[in-house]
Amino acid sequence: MLRFARDAYFSELPMPTLHDPISLRGLACPNRVFMAPLTRQRARAPGDVPHELHAEHYAQRASFGLIIAEATQISPEGKGYPNTPGIYSPEQVAGWKLVTERVHAAHGRIFLQLWHVGRVSHVHHQLDGQAPVSSMAVRSTGQVSVRQADGRRERVQASEPRALATAEMPRILEDYAHAMRCAKQAGFDGIEIHGANSYLINQFLSGSLNTRDDAWGGAIENRLRLLLEVTDLGVAEFGASRVGVRLSPMGSVKDLPVHHDDEELMRRAAQALGARGLSYLHLYNHYWPTEKWQGPFTEQLAREMKERFAGPIVLNGYGADTASAEQDLEGGLGDAIAFGKLAISNPDLPERLAAGVALAPWDAATFTGDDAVGYNDYPRAT
Ligand SMILES: Cc1cc2nc3c(=O)[nH]c(=O)nc-3n(C[C@H](O)[C@H](O)[C@H](O)COP(=O)(O)O)c2cc1C
């Protein structure tokens, strides 16, 4: 179903639609409608173990070109919210195995997003009530959630963090490497490194926060170090063609203000990641749809990153505006679109889009929850 661009300059280039297949460096995806990573806080406690509920949820979505499974902490320290799953214990590996087996049985493809929240956490979630860690000992005004004694979730300000010592960085890397081995054992087709949304890797990337004076902060090449070293661990474990990276260029959520060299940082990140031949680069535009590519994450920056990465670009942040997503794909800004909220309420989103079937709205009240309600009970329409 390839269409040809009308613009004379590109008249020889077929422009893809959401319904065209894509090869992610050899991984054949039947369409370009990807499932964005979505934290739903339904892992079993104690132990933060995914289970049958997750297997059913992801299997229902096996027709997405690629499923990027929810942010999953690489270690107990990497946790910032109640009931988010981990990928470091044998029980978690067994739980995730249920998921990957069900998805593969349904002919799907699934990557796992690897997460360390850094300072976006609370002493409540940390072993022995210790302080969360970050690039700097600067508290975020951002919020996390904790469970009260009666089981209710409550939003609270993130706790005061401590800065990781230089000597601790190898231990952080080993935690990532261990989680990658676990993800491999659990049968994932690949991993996505979570470098977005102001979590640990983003806290190292940030020029407004990370003014460390060691090799892990200050200058751009130092701020990129954690992202690239973690990426290289992923490449060693999975091979470059099965490692994706998610960034949120110019994002400023959870108290990480935009910095004057952020654009240059993003261009250099794209270049360095591109040189590694990764599966894809996933760009979440925090400013869409209110200011479509008008800034701070501009279309020009998106194009520069695409050019430097020189590999598959996944775009995200369109809400329910699938027409704009399709337009950006056809305009050559990206190669696939990850849908978040629409994937929650439309388990058969690729088929619905292909058939022109009406899309179901999502219910934010059940984004988090303890059971199948709002999770596994959205019906198919195709
Ligand atoms: C309930 C919910 C959970 C989310 N969890 C994650 C996550 O685990 N990892 C991540 O990188 N982004 C997460 N996001 C952001 C989404 O992946 C996506 O970037 C955002 O929803 C914008 O895309 P959309 O407009 O298609 O929904 C979450 C968003 C929502 C609504």
C-alpha cells in the first residue's frame, strides 16, 4: 500500500503509511502502528512481579507493529511508583516469560523498556527508606505516588535525592547489564532504553541539572556518557539491531528546565546512537499537539536528529490525532508512530486504523488500577 509523494523533488520516493510494513534493522514489523510504553501499575506485590493479567494485556495487542512494554525498573532502587514491574529477580523473569510467550504465540513482537527513575522516587519505595539517587542532590518538585496504609494511591512530592558518587557508576551500569540479561532470559525481542521523561538517564543528560564536575556531568560529552554506556551494554547483550532508545527532546517535565545547549545535546545524542546502528530512536514530543513542532522541540530539530541517526525514527505524542501522525509519517519526519493512550483503549488499533473503524476513547481513571478493569476489558472492534 505504498503511496508516492506528489512533491516533484521526492517523486521517486515511496512514502509510507501507518499500514505499511517496516523492517527495524531486520526485525520485520507488519505495520508502523507501535504501542508506546505505558506504566499501568498492576504488578504483583511483594516483588513487583508481572503476571497473567499482563500476558493477556500484551497478547491482546500483538497486532501492533511493535509492542514496547511498560517502563520496568532495573533494580529496586530504580522504582518510583507502586506496583511497577521489575526485571531483576527470577520471579520477575518468570512473570515476563508468560508475557513474551503469549505475545509470540499471537505472532507479535515485544521490546521491554528499561527504567531507572533516579530522583523521581520516594523514600517509601527505596530499600530501608534510603534517599533516591540522581546525578545531583537536587530535589524535584515533580510528583510520584505511594500507597497509603489502606492501599490507596496518593500523589506526593519526590523525596530529597543524593548524588551518585563517581565510584558508584559501575554499579549502576552493572544493574543495567543484569536487567538486560534478565530481559533476554525472559524472551524479549529487544529492549528500549528509557532516556526520556526526566528519569535517571535524562537527569544525567540535563544541562540544567547535571553540573557534576566528574566524567559523568558538565560538558555535553560527559552528560551523554550514561546514556551511551548503557546503550553499549544493551548492544553487547542483544545486538545493536535489537536496542532502541527513547528520548524526549527539549522536554522539561518533573522540574528539568530546558537548557541552552539541549538542542546540541540532542543532535549529538542522535549522531552517537546512530553510529551504533540501533533498532530505532524513539522521540516523544512533549509539546504536541498544542504547539505542533513549533517548539521547543521543533520540526527542524526532529529532522536534524533523523538525519544524524540515519536509522528508523519512531515518533510519539499525538493523542487521538491519528491524521497528524499519518501526515508526519508521509512527510518523512519519522518511520513509525507509537501510540500511547489510544493503545490503552483500542487493543486492535492497527486493524481499526486500516479499516477506518471508529476509535474508542480512553478512561484516565483506570490508567492505574489493581485488576483487569480498564486494562483487559476494552473490546476489539475488528
Ligand atoms: C498511563 C500512562 C503511562 C505511561 N507510561 C510510560 C512509560 O512507562 N514509559 C514511557 O516512556 N512513557 C510513558 N507514558 C508516556 C506515553 O508512552 C506516551 O509518550 C504519551 O502517552 C504520549 O503519547 P500518546 O499521545 O499517544 O498517548 C505513559 C503515558 C500514560 C498516559
